[in-house]
Amino acid sequence: MLNDFVKSLIRWYEGSARDLPWRSTTDPYLIWLSEVLLQQTRVDQGLPYYLKFIQAFPTIQHLASASEEEVLKLWQGLGYYSRARNMLQTARYIAYKMNGIFPHNSKTWKQMKGVGDYTAAAISSFAFGEVIPVLDGNVARVTARLLACSEDITKNTTRQLFLQFLEQLIPAAAPAVFNQAMMELGAMVCKPGKPDCASCPVASHCQGRLMGMAASLPVKAKKAKPTLRYFDYFHLVYGNRTWLIRRPSGDIWQGLHEFPMVENTHPEPVPRIPFLQASALQSMALEAEYTHRLTHQLINARFWKIYTTPEQINPLSGIFECAHNRLKEYALHRLMVRYLEQQHIETET
DNA sequence: AATTCGGGGAC
DNA sequence: GTCCCAGAATT
């Protein structure tokens, strides 16, 4: 009957799967790229980035020779920017230290930066036919319902249990299609909160459905509350120039650009501006205020526009200038992009 | 084992 | 508003 499950699953997949560009190739570079882009990212959101990347960097050699600036610029707006830095590092490692030869199995792939259990298994099964199951959020949800398992799926013991189950299920003749099909089922039918059991090709095999508990699975530990942060940004303008800094390491948006800013523990009525002489304060105006929600942080951001002169700006390491009408050509985080859009500051064409 | 790294769509 | 997404690295 397990064999019947696999047959029904794959038959459904062959007949109604989405047509996604990385599914019609076995090029390990393209598959690797798609897997990294799609980590914790919906297909609809990652697809345009995939198309941009394969145009800018058609091969690993193109990527390996790119600067971090260029890669971050293309990654801008997608989030989890460490993926971009890790992928560039791995691209250079494979291109220059491994003569451009990709790892051929999951064990070696897992040694690459930015490649964990899931991505190593995905690349190895999709590009090289390795018989190894993938366990992402979709597969975990499908498996929990299939087995009517109420254990916390974030726990390692539960993951091991699922992998053990999947290893005996995955067909040696078609590991890639099986993995794709399990994920596709989770994305299109066995959705979180609202499983569409009526159109599920393997509903007859599902213990969760049989026991009427499919919709309440999987069980997952709840997250901690986000911490509050208060950012005051200073949009310093003189002539057609403005100022940017790069985000430091060890914090959010690492390596991305933004206006110089101060962080306060509480919202200050008038934020201090360490970048300016006091004489410039009279030209300060609050242009925008946003609440920006991240997974673990809630950021209150205020943008102060200040017209000034070069003489009023104190020297500060890490600050550099750029044309204010070309700001969008830099790698910026979403908060900055929102501000620029509201200010109708567009990229030069 | 617990935290942190984002942005956006579904509800 | 909450939850979750083709997860991984760090502590």
C-alpha cells in the first residue's frame, strides 16, 4: 500500500504540477540557485529573483566573479541576506578551489556555506538522482498529517522520525520526482490550516484525515514576541547629493545601505543628530514614519529630511555620498525602499 | 535547544 | 493581527 501511495502521488504530480523553470533542468547551478532563493520563501516571491539571477549570472563562473555589492543589489528586497553572501562564498569556492566541479552528493553539498540538510538533499536528488528524501516545511506538514503525528515538528526527534519514514517511502527509481511531488502536494493541496482533502490524490492513505485531525496538524512550538526598536533616519541632502552608510555585521540588514541613523531605546521627541553641526537643526522635517515588522523585531522608523551643506556634516567613518536620485541603484532594505517610493525618488534611467 | 537572520501572502 | 513559507548559522 505504500507503493500505491507513491504511485498515486506521482501520477497526480505528473498531471497537475506547476511548470517551474528549475524543474525542467538538471543543471546543478540552476537548481542550487533556485533552492537557496526559495529557502523560507514562497515560489511566487522567489521566481522573479530567479529570473533576474540567471540573466545576470548564467553560470557559476559569472556569479563567482561578481562582487558582493552586485549580488546584494540583485537580492535587494528578498530578505535573509546571509543567503546571498553565503552563496557567493560557495560559488567562489566551487569555481576556484574545486575547478568548477559541483559536489555530486548530499554529504559534500552539506559542507558548503548556506547549504543545510534540506538544500543538500534537494540539489543531490534533483541534479544527481541521489536517493535521499527532502524535509522542508511542506513535507513536514504532509508527513505529520499522513501519520497523524501530534509531536512538535520543530523538534529534532520528530524530524528524525519523519526522515526515517520518508527513507523507506522514497522510490530508488525516481527520488527527484517523489521529493518534488511531496513538496508540491504541501504547497497546492495539503496547505497549512486548510488542507484540501477533497482533491488530495492520497487522501485514502492519510491517517490525519481518517482521524479528523488533518487541519489541526502539524503541531509547532509558538514563537517568542518581537522586541521593539526605534530607528531615526536622517535624509541629508545638499545639491543633488545625499549620504548613505552600510549596515554593520551582527545586526539586521547586514551589508545593506541606508541613511545615517541613530537608534534609541525610546522614541525621542527630537532625535540627536551626531552627523551634523547644531546649526543645521532648524531645517529638519519629519518626512515619514513606519512600523516595520520582522520575525523577531518590531521597528519604529522615522525619516527626517534635512537640507544642509557639506560644511555642516561631521566626518564619520563609513559614510559616503551618492546622487540622491540614484539611491535605488544601491542595495537597500525594504524600509528604505518604502521611504524612497513615498518620496517619489526614482532610479535614473 | 533556543535565537536570529526578512519579506510577503493567506487568513 | 497571526501563521508560514523549497532553512541555515550561531550560540
